Amino acid sequence: MNNIIHWFEIPTANLDRAVKFYETVLGARLKLGTFGQTPQAMFVGDKDGVGGALIQDARRKPSTDGTLVYLDAGKDLDGCIERAVRAGGRVVLPKTDIGEPGYIAIFADPEGNTVGLHVER
């Protein structure tokens, strides 16, 4: 098992708004598509890494109370935090030193989800 996490989904009520937000924060394009009947926007990474997507599915509601996913901030955690705020997000936990693994921050997105960012030392 290379990664303990195989796939993640971040629910959204407005996929277009969520795509714009996450593309702004991460400075990366998301790949739009539909899986079954569910509109989604996939985070594109290397083929051997963990995959995930924003999904717009009436059965899943954005929430600050559920699972917390950390996205890779590359080498620009400060920039990601600033862009999150400018794009309509709210900082929940500012940049925090977690020792050897690096730094984290947590924000609330405009959809109502709480999402983490991580950067390695």
C-alpha cells in the first residue's frame, strides 16, 4: 500500500464556484467531468498519487464537522492561505509549525467545508 488514502471527495453545492475557488487557491487547473450522474472536478496529480475531486451530489452536503482532508500546498503555504482569503475563504487555523512534517493551515471554503493545507519542510 503506497498511500493510505486512495481517493477523496469534497462536496459542493455550487461546482462552478468551488472550482474557481480551488483553482485560485492552489494555482492549478481542475479537470471537469461526470462520474455516473455526478458532476465533478478532479484534482490532477501524478498517476501514482492520491486522487480526489470536488463533487456536486445532492446526497452529500458541505460541512465543517466531517472528515478533514489536507491538500498539498507545494512550497507556497503562505500564498495559498492569502489566495484562499481573497477568493472568499476564511482561515480557521493559521500557518502552524507541526515539527518535522512541516507546516499546516486550515481554511473554510465558500461551500462550507473545512480543508487543510500542508507543506513539507
